[in-house]
Amino acid sequence: MNTEEKLPAINKVPKAIKTIEEKLKAIKKITSQSNKTNGKFYWNPNYQHGTPINLFSVKDINLLINMHQYIRTKHVAYAESAKELGLKEYPAFTWLDYTYEEWDFDIKMRIAIIKQHTTVAKLERGKAALEKFLTEEHQIESIVSSLGLDI
């Protein structure tokens, strides 16, 4: 293979790196949203003497699904009971002082973080591998661009 055949692929490296950086930035934006709860989950809110499950450190998606299902079931049952009791207005359902919507948001965010962890690692490895092929000119352009300079 001669040098002319390699040039098109080499010239695509800066664009590939920029695409990876944009994807990493988008993932960070999604997963860096503020939490809505304190993350301390108990199965029984009346018995909080044990160790809570720290939602923000859970790595098991199955556990997160079970937590969500538990709160969702309580939320739905609460609304149905209020309706059966003839109440049109009633206090919002809360679990450990947070609404269903707040727990729902935090659990979904945690799942997104877990799923994106693998993607982020893959993108970072790819970026590191590609950076080895940057020409000196592209390296300079990258540095200048990262500094926000328009030269």
C-alpha cells in the first residue's frame, strides 16, 4: 500500500476525534444533570434504622428496575385509593419526602450513567488510539482550537 492510499484515512483522523469529543460532551451533559432526591432509598420508610441503598452508587440495573417498580406501584396505588375515596384533590404521593417523578428521574438518570459508562470508556480508548495518528499540523490545530483561539 503506498502513501497516497493512506492519506484519505489519515486526513479523517481530526474529524473522527472531533466527533468523539462531541459525543463525550453530549453524554456528559445528559449525565451531569442535578439529582432530584438525596438518593437514600429504603424499602420501608417507617423502618429507617438499617443502611439505605445509595441510588447514586448502584451498578445493578436489575436492582434499579425493582426500586422503580416498587415506587411506581406505590404511586399508582396511592392515586387509585384517592380516587376510590372520592378525592379529587389530595397531597402528592411521596416516598421518603420525594415525589414519584423525582425518584423516576433519578433512577432513569442512574441507568443512563451505567449504560453510558461502557460507551464513554470505548470512546476514550478510540480517541487515544486516533490521537497517535495526528500529524504535527493537526496536533497544533487541535491545541489552538482547544484554547479557543482563532488563528
